Amino acid sequence: MWEPLQRRSHDSGPVAGPPTTQVPVTVTNETAHAYWQAPTQPVNVGVPHRTIPYMNLRNWSFRTRYLAAFVVCVGLMGFALYAQYVMHLDPCPLCIFQRIAVCFMGLFFLIGGLHAPRKRGGRTVYATLITLGGLWGIVTAGRHLWLQTLPPDQVPACGPGLGYLFDAFPFMKMLKLAFTGSGECAKIEPILGVPMPGWTLFWFVVLIVWALLALRRTIR
């Protein structure tokens, strides 16, 4: 292939000068293939290639993790109220205790998230309080599930409500009577095929693990 080389002005025809020369240009098959070959890497036009940090749970800060757990607790209490007033599932004394455990955990998730202490000691205090509340919920939910597995002839008789137990008995006596259970505690009301205390037991475990994993975060 021969390629003419000429000097031209910006306005019109060729400029007078030395005679034009022709320079031989050798084009091999490899050169032509490399020139016409399409780029191997995809090009995203208008789409920046970056990741959103909040989509990765490992990148969440201590504050974000605790406030997210607080939102979960609010959602659990919201569903409990929905089940009571819309689905007409009256809570038994053990259900009330599980609600208290959720509120206790949610309170310290909120305080810990707003505080977001830098030192590990302060975070350990919040995680310990949340774990204690979760363990209380696990005990009550486990007791509730156990009552629901009893044969009908072994189910305790229906007793008074938790409000009456608070008013009529000392605190320790009230706890003993409440954990003994009653007929309404053994009634199974499944949600998506799982009894209500089964769901609360699952969420108590998840929230405890979530609170403990947040101790490893160094970002507030």
C-alpha cells in the first residue's frame, strides 16, 4: 500500500514546496486484525462502576447496625399489635413477657445506636444488656413452645390475666404463676405455618447475634 504525504494549508490547495514523496507502508494480517478488533472489555456508558457501601452489611457502622435492629424491634411490636387488634389474637401472659423483652432490646438498640461509643467497653455494655433481654425472651418463648407441645389432657387450665396476677400476687409469685402457663398459652395460632412463639424465638436469636457482631465494628 502506498500513502501520499502532502502539506496542505487551512484555506486552499497544496502549498508549493518540494515534490511529494510516497512512503511504503506495510500492513500485515496481524496489524489489520488488531486495528479492527473490538475492545474486549465492556464499556458502561453513563453508569459509574462503583459499589454502594450500604448495600453490603459488612460495611455498616456500629450506629447503623444498632439503629437497623431498633427498626426490626419496632416492626415486631407493630406486628404484635396488628395480630392482637386486627387478627384478634389475644396475648397470653407469656406473650406479654416476650413483648417486654422485645421492647427492652429495642430500647437499648436505640440508645446504643444514638450514642455509638468509640470504645469497646461502652459497646460491650449495650451488647450485654441487649443479650440479657434476648435471653429472657428466649426463655419465655421456649416455655411457650413447650406448653404448646403438651397433650390436651396435660394443658393447664385457663387462669387470670397478667394484670390480675400483678395486682393480686407478689412479684416472684406472679412470675411463677405466669411461667406455669394456662390454657390460652397452649393454644396454637400459626403464622405462615409457624407458631407465634417460634417466630419470636427466631428473632431473639437473630438480634442477639446481630448485637454481638456489631462489637467487631471500629466505625461509629
